[in-house]
Amino acid sequence: MHSYFSGGEDEGYAQAISHPMSEHTPTALFEQLRGEHLSAVTFVQDYLQLWFDGPGINVTNPLTVQSGGVSVASWQPGFRDALCSLIAKIVATVECREGEAFVIRFEDGSLLSVSLREQDYTSPEAIYAHGFRDDARFVA
């Protein structure tokens, strides 16, 4: 299940976005990433942070990187190098398939995919996206 939130710091998570034409639907929200660079990757104990020149995405579920014909999953040998090789690449599309995967494709054809399968959840959320316009946030 996905949740969309908007509001200032004082509002916290109180205002959920539910209007179907809202600019904070997943498609519209993640459209803000299109054309942005993956600017940094942060490894924090048991999760990752992906930074896109403003917005950030905390990732707690397994993640797979596909680049140059190679596919590497979270914490396998070569995973950190594969993930960091995506830094400076430009986002082409972002897709969120409920119960399946959250996928970011880059202009060069590489991609990263976060599992949204129920059995892969290690915490209440697989991803927490923040830093978007109007302080919109997304949780899956």
C-alpha cells in the first residue's frame, strides 16, 4: 500500500493526498525526478539513501542494480560499486508497481529496482521518498 503526503514541517504526516488529479500522485511526484542526476548514495547501517539534487529516497527493502548487462542485488559482492556507478546518471523514468517493484531507469539504460513484494519488507516501509516540491512525500 502506498501513502502520499504533503505539507509543511508543522503538519507532519497529517495531510494525506488522495485526490486523483493531485500533483502528488505517484506518477506526478516521481516525474519531478525525470532529468535529475543521481547525485549521491549514502549507506546507513541497514538501509540506503539515494539523493537526486534535492529529493531523497530512503530504501530499506532489497535493491537490484542492472547496468552494462550485469545484475547485482543488495549486499552481494560488487553491489556497492554497481550502485555507486549510477551516481551522475540522469533519470529517464520512475515506475512504482504496487506489490512488485519501484524502478528507476536511467537514460543510459541502467536501472535500480527496489522490491515491493510483501515478503521482502524488513520494516514498515520499503521506500520513503522526501524532499519534493511542496514538501510532498511518498511511502511504500
